[in-house]
Amino acid sequence: ASFTGSRALVCVKHVGFNWLIDPLVASAYSGVRGGLVIVDGDDPSATASTHEEDVRYISKLSEVPLLEPSSPQEAIKMIKFAFNISEEFELPIIIRVITRLCLEKGEVVLEKARYSKASTKTIAKGSEKGFKHTILHEKNLRLKKISEESEFNRMENGVEKDLGIIVSGNTYSFLKRILVSLQLDLPILKIGFVNPTPYTKILEFSKQVRNLLVVEEVQPFLEEEVKLALQQSSINIFGKYSNHLPWANELNPLALKDAIERILNKSLKMMDMVGAPKPTARYSRYTIKPCLKDFHPQCPHLHTINSIKKVIKQCREEVIIVGDVGCMTLDLRREDSIIDTIVCMGASPSIASGIILGGKKKAIAIIGDSSFYHNGLLGLMNAIHTQTPLTFIIVDNMITAQTGFQPNIGTTSEDLEIKRTLKIENILNALNVRYHVLNPVKEDKLLQEIIINSLNSNQCTVIIAREKCPLAEEAGAYKSFNTVDTLRN
């Protein structure tokens, strides 16, 4: 859409961002036409992810600007700003948000909606690559000047000069509440235009204080940039590299208090945490909270897991269970978990196939419908091509349950004007692979029988365990969708 002059916005988590690297780097070279903004959600502590990651490094690698809002209101301003500079520089723009900001509620002021399509230009070409990198570098030099002057990067004066703090994104709001509770008035440099980093502003700020503490989540990206900016300075720079702040997980008040105490060499008393004012924000009628700690008691995936458990007990040989990103990650939190490993989205059929071919062991791959549509299909195609006797279970709840209950390729939505589905069965028919479709709640014994037969066969077998998500059902999410309900091929 952006290549033809329309504005486009893409929302992904950090794990999904990894899949965007190839087109991201290419589009930075080729240029975009309509504004292209990528909103990335990083997840400190990996509360709903397989791992932590810091997309700011990808921003630097790809030479693409990155902004980081500190509040819901600033997020709105940044998105508008991002579209404008995206079109001015013909570059994609990344906006990084972290879990704390995504969960934050607050009243915001909206401007009147205005939109005009970008001026008509030819579709971006990928040719003339020889000098494109030079042009990209020149754009970043101009963007650096904009970063230095940006309203999103600002200095706040403080009474105490022994320590100044440099902070980015929503961690700024967290820091401010901590400083109030510690009754400290420290100078702060808040950086919202993170890449290119405003070196001149950092140097100017450093001259006001005797020590610097860099506060950020997850990796020490900003700390490294501060050290580059101040490489000719003798000022003390503290952060993760000095082990004053933890390298992993969300920052907590005690960790920040401890870091400040060690630098100032004095004990501090923390008062009650001062929180943000309670807003009058309303939840959308579509808001459903996904399961984050365990399965819903009536979750059909539990029936599938229990059926696999019973089969494993009957098997004389070891059976390796390879899970996938999505609802199945909840099994890893259970004491009686059956899943041996989860690597990344769509990897389960490939890893299970490798175990079967390389280790001569039996293996079951289990994946959700959304992850299968996303990229699990490729691993299945390879298993069929190599004639791997893979048992591949697709737990199909006909919705993207773990990340917000959105429709997927298997659902239609009148609200979203999606009128055509792509049934899993149609894909499997085209692949000419043996498959079964059943309800894991009502047909658990049949499911166990099919799994046993599949493990003992020399063919690739796909099992679609299909039943609706009870959480989505209770909230009426399926009423907006037309779901596939065929239970027989």
C-alpha cells in the first residue's frame, strides 16, 4: 500500500519484527511512497513471549528511524509525526512501545481526523542499489539534525547535580514516579527520538552533572549510544554495563532505588509509590483478556493435551513433543507440561521433522491455526516432500486467541469486510497429505486412536483438532465472524 502512495501502519511484537527485517532493510533502500509506520511491541520480562528482545538494535542495523513514546498522549503525537517524516524522507519509521505502555490507560486529546493520500509517484524500484546506501546514509544525517531539535527529546532541570539520568520511552514515566517516591529532584534527559540518537543534546546535558545513569529496557542500546556521544568526556556513565541495573526483565522500583543509592553513596527511603491518576477511559466492547498463566478450564486445547498424554503413556518408545508460539506456550507454565521445546512461530513441523530424520525418534508437532497459516505451512510442505512420518496436530479454535482474538485467514468478518476464508482442509487437499478433522472435546478417544496410528505409520499425518475458544465464545467474539465449522473432510 505504501509503495503506491497510501499510508500504511503495521503492528507487530518483537518476535514478529524478526520476520520483517528482510523487507524492512530493502524498503529503506528502495524508499516508500505513502507514509509507512511500524509499531513494535517489545516485551520486557517476556510475560507473553518466548523471549526478550530489543528492536532498537534492528533500527540501527537497518538505518531506519525509531521513536519511543513515554505516554499514550505522546504515542498519538509520535504516530502523526512518524507518518510525516516517513513521507518526507521516503523511509519506514519504527515506533517502539513496551508492555507497560501497552497496558497503560489514560485520557488523550485527539485532533480532528485529516487524511490526504501522498502525492502520486511511481512505484518504488529496487534498482540502482549501488548508490542507494549512500543516499540512505545522507537521509540519516538529516534525520540526526531533526532528532537533535525534536520536542520528543527534552532536558528537565533538577536541584541535585551529583547525578543526571538519561531515559527513553515509557520508562521515563516509571522513573518519574520512583523519583517522587524517593523525594529526589534529579536532572533528566528524556529521549523519545531514539534513532538517530541526539549526541549533541547528550553532550550538552552531561556538562550539567557529575555522574550519569542510563535507564532503559531491555538491552543497553541507549547506554552504548551515550558512551559513543561522550567518548571524549571523563564523566562516569552507569547502567547495565556497570551492573548498576539488571540486564533482563522489567525494571522494578527496588532495582532503580539500589542503583541510585550506590551512585550517590547514601541510603534513600522510598515513600509510597505515586501512581498515575486513574483515568475515565472506557474499554472497547470487544475487549477480551487472553489467558496468560494457564489454560481456561474449558479450553479445547486441554483435551488435546490430555489425549497426547494418554498416548505417550502407552508408547514404548520416547515421543518428543514440539510446540509452537501461541496458546500452546501456556503448557510450558504447567507442572505436568508435555511440550519439550518451543523455538519460534511456525518452527514446530520443521524441528519435529529434524528430530524424526536425524534422531530416529518419534515426534509430534503441535501448532495453532493462526501460526499454521502464518508460516507453519512451510515446515509441513517440507515434511511431505521429504516423506517424513510426522504427526502434525493443528489445534484450531478459529481465532487468534493469544494476542487479542482477531480473525485469521480461516474466518470471515463483516466488520472488517473479509468475505472469503481459506480453510485448512483446502490447503491439505492441495498438498495431497493424509488428514483427519475432529472435535477434541467430544471425540477424545478417536483423537487418541488417530495419534497412535499416526505414530506407528510411515506417513505424514495431519490432525485438525477443531473447537471454539470458550473465552471468545463467552465474550461473543465469534458473532462478528463466520467460522468454519465442518468436522469432517
